[in-house]
Amino acid sequence: MNARPAKRSLTLRGHRTSVSLEDDFWRAFQEIAKEKSLPINALAAQIDAERDMETGLATAIRLYILHHYKTRASL
């Protein structure tokens, strides 16, 4: 497990951007995208569109992952 965030490249609305995410969060993000049958860029764009602009994209992705697994655990 690498606890240090690594820069990951994404394309949102035709523009390249990067987010710094830890390996575990990146793998969870990929798993959720696969589960939803979405390309990772599409899921990132969805999260980006729904986030409060005061919240950074990496934080919004982490919160999305947390919410996803908390919801799943309560079923």
C-alpha cells in the first residue's frame, strides 16, 4: 500500500487535468467506474459536475468513494 498520493491524468469535457490520489483510492475509483460500466473519465466528469466548487476534485472523488462504500455497507 502506497499512502503517498500520485498524480493521475483525467480528461474532463475535453480538457486534460490531473488529480493526486493514493493508490487505494485510485483502485477503488476504477472499480466503481467498472461496476457502473462507465469510463473513468465519465465518472470523474459526473463527480466534477456535482461537486461544490470550493471542494477540490481529488477530495470530491475521495468523498464519492467513501459515500459509495458506506451506502453499499448499509444494504
